[in-house]
Amino acid sequence: MCYIMRYKARLTLNKNKERNMKLVIKYEDEVLGTVHTNHGMTVWEALELLGIDMDKFAAEQGWDGWDADYLSMAAE
């Protein structure tokens, strides 16, 4: 089951009632990284855990800037 959400991840319960999920963080269609977690978090918290600075990422891509509206997170 997969939920695509902006800024907040939805929690899912497995058979053992543990909250486990894999979060995929994207900017437009490009995957920035994945986080395996047992609790919900914001996209900003996930970026911090991954050590991603969007300003540096945009500069490395040769972009003039970036737009937070293009950030998304999907729980798998």
C-alpha cells in the first residue's frame, strides 16, 4: 500500500502493530533519498536526516533556485 502525501507521512500498521515505513523523498520526479522509520515526520525532518540542503542541491544541479511546492514524500 502506498500513500503519496505532501509534507506529512501517513503511518501504517503491520501485523505486529509496529509502525514501520519507508519514506521516499522527491523533488519533482527526482528521488532525493529514502528514510526507514517507525514514526511520521515532515519532509523537512526527512531532508535533515538525509543531510540534504536544498540550496546546495539546487546549486549543484545548476538551478537558479528551488520551490518547496515540488517537494513530496511517499510512504511505501
